[in-house]
Amino acid sequence: MNRWRGKVAIVTGASSGIGAAVVKALATAGMVTVGLARRVERVEALRKDLSPEAAGRLHSLPCDVTREESILSAFATVQQMFDGVDVLINNAGISRDSVTLVTPGNTDDLRAVLDTNVLGLVLCAREAFNSMRARGVDGHIINVNSILGHKYVPFPNLNLYGASKYAVTAITETLRNDFRDANTRVKVTSISPGIVRTEMLPEGDQFSAETPMLEAEDVANAILYALGTPPHVQVHEIIIKPVGELV
């Protein structure tokens, strides 16, 4: 991670779960880290878990990735404050487990999943890449995907969540080709965890205290690994599961 010390990272969905673990890990590793979230006060509260030096490297900005104007404003602010972004962790993601694909009146829920997990991810990648290219930076974009982006699992009420993660798998490969065709050395990586113990876990009896789960810090460590590879090495995909997971 030495090559990234003092460089600028943006993390979306930074207020809890994987995003919160990632901003703490990146700030501790020496990166100027900007956490984007709707609940910025929760990002600010993460400073108490860090050393004074790392806490000084953690910043927060309000951003709703379902709104393009909010994304543009956040990236423009980073540009003004830090001259651009070197690393993007596309972590923001939601599920809506109260509806199925055929539940009457489910349109708003389905649109929210697609706008957050797919279109928001693409727009953030677009803004980050163009910041990197304009400054000649060999940056890195990491998309937080899911094992559900590689196989269908019949969990109840997944509706468009699995489809949105399959989209992330395809988008990551499309971005890789776009970056190459643009004659850049910007990297892109997909991180696909299995079940992670976060606020996104649905309530119900499908998970028990004995269900094998990853912690958010496990995913953050995988992200650090991908970032820490030499400039000529590109990690395309990391699938990470807890030992004993059935999925």
C-alpha cells in the first residue's frame, strides 16, 4: 500500500458495514479517505475508532448515489479539495427484501435497487475514471459485488438484487475494456463476498447464530490486497466466503 500513501480514495456507502470498515482501513493505511454517504454523521463518528493521524485523513461528504446531481457535486468537491481521486471503492448497495418481482406496486423498490446498485455504480466509476485520466493517474476502481453476481441462490424476496449484482460482474469487465481502449493503465477489480454480517442482512429464520458469515473487515482486507498489488498486476475478481458457507 506504500504507493497509495497520501493519495485520495473515495468510498461510497461509507456510513456502515463494509463501507465503514473500508474507510477506516484506507485511512489507517495512509490514504486521504473521503466517505460518501447520506448519513454523513455516521462517517464522522468513525474517527473515534482511529488514531489521531488516521482520523485526520478521514473526510465525509453527503451523497445519494441514486441522484446524478448528488454524485457530480461530491466529485466536484473532492476535485476542489484534493485535486481529484486516485482510488474509488464502489460500495454503495441496497436490497429491498419486502417485495418480490411480482408484488403489486413494487416499482419504487425495484427502481431503487437498480439506481443504487447499477446506475449509481456506473456514474461514480465514470466520474472517478475521468478524474484519473485527466491527471494521468494510474488509479484503481474496486466494485463491491457479491457471490450473487456469479450464481443464483433462491433466497426469499431477492427480486432484483441478484440481477443487479450480475450486472456489476458484466460492468466490471466492460470497464476493463473501456479503460484499456482509452490507452490508460487504470485498474478495475470486482470483490464478491458471500454472506457478510452487516445491517443489510434480512431479518428472518434463514440465518442463525451458527450461520457462517464474513465480517466487514474481511472484505476490507481483500480490498487492501487488491490495491496493494504492483502496478503491472490486475486482480480481476476476488470471491471470498466464510468457511462452511453452503451458498
